[in-house]
Amino acid sequence: MANHKNTKKAIRTNAKKRLLNRYQAVTARNLVKRLRLSHDHAEASDLLKTVISKLDKLAKRNIIHKNKAANNKSKLTRFVNKMAPVAA
């Protein structure tokens, strides 16, 4: 158990930050899942912009590793590009 006043505060602060980081990471994972399950090229390309932005923010804040963000962005971009836009 912490004895110093500042250490007790740090424990509280870290707990709050951990919850926020977990929330943001789960939100990003859910966006990636939604993108993977989409079948419409237009919808997927719109969602891709949101996912890339979210991954960049997570990597900038060191919630996920920058290489993991880059790998996810690359794979998702290839996934969306493989979807053939419907010619009408």
C-alpha cells in the first residue's frame, strides 16, 4: 500500500487513464470489426477514413504500438481496395 500522498494520487490518476485507454482501444477494435464485416465499397471507404484516424490517434498516444497501427492500416486499405466498386 502506498504511504506517500503523491503516490496515492498517482494510483488514482493511473486508474482513470487506464480506463480511458481501454475504452479507446476497444472502440478502435469495434470499428475495425465493422469495417471487416462491411460488404459495400462506398460504406467501407468512408469507414476506413475513420478507422485510420482512430488508429493514428491511438499510436500517437502510445496506446497501441506504431507498427501495429501501420500494419492494421495497410491490411484494411488492401481489404477495401479489393472490394470492387459496383459499376452501375
